[in-house]
Amino acid sequence: FFLHPSVLGALGERDQNAMDRKKYETELQALRDELKKLRSIESYDDQKQPLCSESKSRNMKALVPGLKTKQVLKGHYGKIYSLHWAADESRQLVSASQDGKLIIWNAQTHAKLHAIPLRSSWVMTCAYSPSGKFVASGGLDNLCSLYRIPSIEDHDPSQEYEPHCEFAEHEGYLSCCRFMDDNQMFTSSGDATVIEWDINEEKCVHRMTAHKMDVMSISIVKEKNILVTGSCDQTAILWDIRTHKPIMSFPGHTGDINSVDFFPDGNAFGTGSDDASVRLFDIRTYRQQQKYTSDPLVGCSITSIAFSKSGKYVFSGCDDFICYVWDTATGNIAEKLEAHENRVSCLGLSPDGHALCTGSWDALMRVWA
């Protein structure tokens, strides 16, 4: 019994392909095991600061941005807890204070455009929708309240504002709210969850659970379908918005994480914590790239953070009444913004990157440029 040479050749090629496939599967599994090891919390090394090491090797110097107060926004009579810029070029922003009001400002002219009385004065967060049609707020009442903002043409100074809708699924205080668009938003809570909401249907779409303690802050990159959360369990978690599942948990902090913000390109994010440090994490390597701290900050809490438009600087509000400007690459303090007379509780950068606004327990907001 003899096989034709062409058949023998085909059988040999099949056996070779099977051997190659087994080899590739073995190599692929080894790479998966290595990636799993790199992602594990046990392999985390807080002493490694790749960005700082690289900047030193290139002899990079910190540049002073030279920011000055351009406007002082006066109108609140209680501690300011939150602010958020409108996404367009209107120069508008919304602020929330424990005087029980949301105020919408023109930051350029310091004019108050709308003042919205809240049902509860214990407000902790506010947000502007990307289109500018809605603002949202929430706090110790466990509710997220949405208000429709009339256009300038339709605005009636005597108008009484009523919530467009209210979301009441959280079992703890509302710590942060952020819009994806006019029909989708996310809220975080002291009940250790994040909820996705359908605004048109006025209902909870999905409850995201992974944190072990209060979730304090949310930052979203819509184009990448990812969001990051910071929690009192001292970790930040990167989430896939499409699956509502965590991608990776980022350890490192030794205190509550109060604020998170994505780097402008969406490939990294920053965190601010009660441990007096700001940290930069890369979502591609799943590793900390930089730690921003200084001896004068020991014992202080970082309340809020934001990156400059270019990513050159990271701003951090602190309870020592100062807003620190850090050089992202070198890790050094580039400038201190000292004007507030109480805790800097919140801050945010305008969409065009030309202005920084800081809010404080001194009931004032300052616009820097």
C-alpha cells in the first residue's frame, strides 16, 4: 500500500501546522500569564516613577505658567463644594454651594445667568451637560436632580425652577455626577456603586459594583467608552462603559481618593487623595507613572484635580487654601495659586484650556489665566 507523494506532502504540512499552532498557543499563554502578573496588585512598586526618571535623563525644567486672578465670582453665601464648566465656548460654568443654590455664571463677565434653589442645601456635586441644556446636582439627599436650562431668549427672571427629573436609586449620598450626553449620565455614591442613567426614560440602566467603599469621583472619555472612578477604598478603577465591567484596579494611595481626571489624550488619568499626593496612572501599562507630593503638603488632603489642555500641568486643590500647579513630567511644583481664605474644594479647566476656575469654602470662585 503506497500513498501518492502529494498526499504525503499534505500530511506532513498538516503535522507541521499542528506543531506550529501548539507552539504559538504556548507562547500566547506565556504572554497572558506575564500580563496577568504585571497587572496584579502584588507586583505594584510605589517607588518606581518612570516619568520622573525620563524627565531627569532629558534634563527637563519646570516652566512657571504665571497664572493670575482675572475674575472673582461672588454670589454664594455658603461653602462652595463643586463646579463644572459648560462644554461649549460660552464661558459658562455651574457651581453648587451649601447655601442651597446652583448658580450658572458667565466666567468672563462674572455675570450670574441663573440661580436655582435646591430642595436640599447639603449639595456635594454638580455637572453641566455637553449641550448646555441641563445641569445636575446631588448630595446628602441621595438624589440626582436634573434642571433644564432655558435659552437666553426664553429666560424669564421670575421663573421658578423645578427639577426636570430626579433619580432615586442610590442608597447613600451622591458624591459625583457626570453626563455622557443629553440622554446618558453616570452618578457615584457613598453606597459604593456607580449608576448609569437613561435621562429620556428617567430610569437606572445599570448599576456598576466593584469598589468596597464610597465612590467619590468619576471621569469619562466618551470616545474610548471608558470611565474611571476613585474611592475611599484607596483604589481607582477603570471601567468599560459598554460591558459595565471593571478593566483594572489601580492601587497605590494610602488615603481616600477624592478626585479623578483623565489626561487629555485619554491614555492616562490622575488621582488626588487624602494621603497628600496626586498620582498619574497609565491605562496601557496599568502602572503608576508619577507621584506628585511635597513636604509642605504632609497632613493635607487633595480635594480636586484637573489637567491642563496640553497635559503639561496638573492642578490640585488642597485644604491648606492653596491650588498647586505641578509640572506633569518632572513632578515638581511649578506654581502655587494663593488667594483663597479657606479650603480649595473644587476646580476645573475651561474647555479651550485658557482659564482655570477654583472654588472654595470661603464662598468665592476665582478665574485664573
